[in-house]
Amino acid sequence: MASSAEEAGFARIAVMDHLWQAPVVGAFEREMLEAYTTLGFLAAATERMELLTLVTATAYRQPGLLAKMITTLDVLSGGRAWLGIGIGAGFNAAEAAGLGLPFPATAERFERLEETLRICRQMFDGDESPFHGRHYRLARTLNSPAPVRRPPILVGGSGERKTLRLVALYADACNLFAGPDLPLKLDALRLHCEQIGRDYDSIEKTVLFPLDPGPGGRQIDRLLDALTSFAKLGIDAVYGPVPGADSPATLQLLARHVIPAAAQLRPSRIG
């Protein structure tokens, strides 16, 4: 399926970082693969699509190990890895407790997220200096081999006070929900950028939105209208589930009618 999506023109493929199934999909007991093992498999099954999670749960992995995992994925895929990361929320608490993984309070997860972003940037840039933070202490941030390129960093989440501030400080991209408050979220990000002297346009703005052409393509016009609306707001890329992605007909509909049209908008990317 991944190779078929690549042939259809998808630019990126993203997987959830959950160990139990998401309630929006089904019961906890339904099958769920671990994200980074899956991305390694997808790297071998594809040639061009970029690879990431939407999004890594910060507390599940020590940041030095996470940076090494992303770097390894980047090297083995020929420079196609992203770091997609967030604090982790909602039902993650249940799966964390079930599997004995750390899941501290929200305030601490934000602190750990910021330290993780700093450590990963440092290791991606080849800086071996020690890191001494409140939650993490690394004696030597050696990262060999180096990534093929510095993996871009995407921070997922819409919190105006903390999450979007971290985007402005450390990220190459954000991922937002496609709700009615989307313009307000973009305004909040712009304000954070102005406050720290960051070029707002240097950040890729992305949204999460279902990419569903509908049976026989009956929802294609609706999907194109949504993508056009996103582009007018300044959204650069759209990530989303593709209902029926295992059907060649679904991917052919997107390849024929949606992806070429989306490419003309900003150009937007489909992930």
C-alpha cells in the first residue's frame, strides 16, 4: 500500500505513535504496530516519500535514544526522516499505565518536550556537548553516523500559549487540527514568531484532515474545497487518514483528481 501511495503522488507517510489502538479507530484491543519499527519497514518499501510520526509521545523514549532512532531512519532511508513530536495526550495515559511507560503530568511533559527538542537539534547538528537540563542529563551527545540531512522537526498540537511557542522556538513545521479556530491558531503562532524574531513564513503550516474521495469519488469536490480553504489560510501541507487506502481505486481517484489540484494551490503537499 505504501508503494502504491508513493506512485499516486503522496509526498509523505505518517504513522501514529500509539501502542494501543486509538479510540477514534476502534477498541484498545485492535491491532496497533509500534511506530518506529513500522517506519523502518516503510523506508525499505518506498523510495521518495518522507517518513514521520504524527506524533511521537515525548515521555515514551529518552531523547538521546530518540535522536539516534530518527538519525538511523534518515540514514537508512537516504535522507527522508522527520521528527514529529508532541506531549502526548488523552488515552495515552491508559496505554502508558498498561505497559508501564512514563506519563507524567502535563506541565512536566511540556518541560520534557522542550528539553527533547533541544537535545535532538543538538545531536542532529553534530554538537557533542554535554546537556544538563531539569529532566535529562547527557554526558556526550555523540551521534555517529550523522543524518544525511538535518531531519526537519514538526511539533503537533494547537495550544496557543505553550505548544505554538515551542514551534516558533524550535520547529520547522507545526501540525494543527482543521477546526473553525484554525485562523486563531495561526495568528497565535505568528505572534510568537514576532516576539522572538522568527520568520513566520519559515515554518511549514500543516493540518490534520481526512483525505476521503468518497465512494466513486462523490466527495472529491468537497475535499478540493477544503484544501483550497486551507491554502488561502497559508496551510502548506495536509496530513490525514485515507479511508479505503488499501483499495487501488481510492488511490487512483486521489492521484487523478486531488493530488494534481492540490499541487497547484501553494503548492500544498499531501501526506
